[in-house]
Amino acid sequence: MRLLHPGSVSPAEAAAAMNGLRRFERFGLALEEGVLDPKDMKNVCEVKYGEKLHRLSSEDLIVADNFTFLIESLSIFFHEKQVYGLFLMPARIQLLDDGDSSFRMGLARSDGSAMVSLSPIRSALKGEEAARAIAVFSAHEAGHVLGKSNHCTKDDCIMKPNDGGEKTFQHFLGQVKEICSDCMSVIGRHISKSRY
Ligand SMILES: [Zn+2]
Ligand SMILES: [Zn+2]
């Protein structure tokens, strides 16, 4: 899995996201980091949904809907990519779903790539708290990418739903501790099945 971010993301923020992903290394997942550079797109082009997420990474506000992501899923059949991506972005993410609109901490496609939004964390948290939040949301979105496509029902599991967007993300952080063993088993099986 490749962590990708623009130069405006600080080394501390990138390190926090990487810390969130390290729990998956035990299953043999390789982790790497790359800075987004419009002049050198190799980093991006090797990643599933890379070009799409790279285009979005320069936006201040991302308005996404399920349709946008569904269209992208067709292209994967014609253009198989090897590398899972996690895009760490300053942007806010607004999700439109059946006429409803809400803010999200991230978006993910199972067996694809994901993005995590730094904007709500930056405006509400500092230092260690911000680092933990980045790690938790990176782990949550990466968990979806790595085969845990639905949410967990356990209150302290990082894979439980976080539908309230930025209004309740601090409440979510207060409740969750780790990814539970059931969710980790699903993720572990997915990673070991995968050829990458
Ligand atoms: Zn989720
Ligand atoms: Zn769980």
C-alpha cells in the first residue's frame, strides 16, 4: 500500500498516517510513501484509482457521490493496477447520497484505494491528539481497502461506522481503541489472498 500526499501535508501528519497502517504489516502488506508531484506521475499511475484521486487532491472541497466511485470501478477491468493507495489530503470531503449531504473523514473502495481528509482534524485537534486521529482514520479507510468492505458493530472497533462526519468524529475517537480481532481476520485473509 502506498501512502500518497501533497507537499502541504507535514512530515508529522504523514508519519501519523503511516503509524495507522503499520498494524497491517503483520499480514505481509508492504508500505511505502510518496509525495504527489504533478511533473512525475509514476507514483500515482501505479496506484488503483490513482489518477482520479490525484485530480481530487488539489481541491479544497471534494464533493463525491456513489456514482462517481461506481464509474471508476469499471475502469479497473480495463486497466488493472497493482498498488493499493491511501491519499492523505488537506481537502474536506462532502458526500452526496440519495439527496443527503454529509461530511466524511474519508472515502474508500474495497480492493481499490482510499482518501483521508485532514481538514476536520486540523481545525479541531493538535499534537498527539491530531496524530492519533490521523492514524485511526487512516487505519479505518485502509481497512475498507484491504477487504473489510462493511462496518463493524463493536463499539470500540476502529471499523465501526463514523457517519456523523466532523461533528461527531471526536466522539468516535473517544470510543474506538483498535481494530477488533474479527475485522483483523477478514483483513488478514484478504491480504494473504491478494497477489500484491
Ligand atoms: Zn467506514
Ligand atoms: Zn471490528
